[in-house]
Amino acid sequence: MKANGTSTSGAGGPSLKDILLTGLAPAIWGSTYLVTSQWLPPGQPLLSGVIRALPAGLAMLAFGRQLPRGGWWWRAAVLGVLNIGFFQAMLFIAAYRLPGGVAATVGAIQPLIVVVLAWAWLGARPRPAAWMAGAGGLLGVALLVLGPAARLDAVGVAAAAAGAVSMAVGTVLTRHWQPPVSPLVLTAWQLCAGGLFLLPFALVLEPLPGHFTLANWLGYAWLSVVGAGFSYALWFRGVGRMPSAAVAALGLLSPVSATVLGFLVLGQALTAVQAAGALLVLGSVWLGQRAAAPATVARAQAA
């Protein structure tokens, strides 16, 4: 992996395997709003973040059997707060206070933030296609999930925006620092750090529920095992192998997944405008991957 943000996946940019595996992570994260609204106890955003991150992190740490060394103690802590702890808190606050469509639209600014940060910190000068992919993805997400009756909540909008900034910074820093460990170990470090960061806030600021139902336990199990451990390992694998902007563009798949799940599981309507938005998002994801390919390769493919 190179610090300048170029891909290590080959001369032609990110490989199809890397794109599919990394894109699976945000597709899984698209289930968060469904699970939160249907299966989790209400009013527990911080507790939900702790339960999602810490158990999975401890289990993966026990399996990987590798602790940080030297400067990686504080780096792992910083990445854990940015990518997991603070991000999870903001994600669940937005999920509890906003319709999924509003939260997803605000969060869709993340690819544009990553483009700017990767340019500033990694020297990865963005092509016009990268800006087009970010703007097109934002518009596509708005068409996909933002209805005319969408309810705005200032705290929820601020939380969604803060979460997008936090994960964007964490994604670029992960690429910049080049962790010397496997994606599984890196994920374990960050889940543990993020969960421990959230734990005191959850204990002080939120009363514990009187009891958990079976649906609550199943929801937490899904978010922890699949939505955190498995998906974050795939995500950080991609961060280490692909340009930051290409990885961030794949995050746009999350609202597409959320919309499809709402249609399939909750029987929500899917309009022509939403379908057009989904196609625009998918086109933006494709454009984001193409923008990550070396210029000589892109010209050769266009010839």
C-alpha cells in the first residue's frame, strides 16, 4: 500500500474482487436503520453503539492475539474513535431522530469529504470524475430516499453530518498510516477502542433498559457480528488496498441497500424517482471506481 493514495490492486486500479468485497460492507450497513427502528429498544443510541462494537472487537482480538505496539496504541485509539466510537454514536443518534432518508442524504457527503482530505493529506489529486461521482452520488441518494414529507431535526442532521466527517477522516488516516497488521487485527483494535470510548458515556447518559426482548437480542447480534465484525473487516481490507476516494464512493451503496430492504421487508413503496436515484447512485459508484484507475489505463479503456 502506498501513502499517496494509489491503488495496490494492480495497474488498472481496484480489482473487481476488491470492489465487490469492500462494497459488501456498506450494503450490510444499510440494514442498520431497519434493525434500529424495528428491533432495538428506543432511546439507546450510545448503548447500541457499545453493544455493536465492543463484543465483536473483544472476540476478534482474542482470535487475532495481537496487541498494538509503540505508536500504534494511540493511533489505534484515534482510528477507533473516528471510525467506530464517535461515528457509531452519531449514526445511532441520527437513526433515532431522523427518517432514514434524511440521515442517508446527509451522510452521502462523505465521499466528497474524502476526496478533499485525500488530496490534502495523501497527495491524491482528484480528477473531475471523482467530483462528479461525489456530487452525482449525493443527488442520487437524495432522489432515492428523501421524500417531500421528510422531517428535519437539527440535532439529528448535525449528528449525521458529524458522523460523515468522522468516518471520512478515519478512512483517510487509515490509508495514510498504513497499519502493519491484517484487516482482522486492525478491525479488532478499532472496535475495542471505539466501544471503550462509548462505554462511559452510555453508562452515565443513558439508563439501562429494564429488560431485553428476543427481538432486541437478535438485532444486537446482527449489528455486532455481521454489521460490525464481518463488515468492518471487509471495509478496512478495502481501505488498505484501494484509493480512499474509491472506497468512499462504495459507501453510497448503503442507502441503496436500506431502500431495497425497506421495500422487501417493510413493504415500502418504490417509485420511479427512487429507481432513478438508485441508478444514479450505482452510476456514481462506477464512476468513482473508474476515477481511481491510472490516467493511462482510463484513456486506453476509453479508446
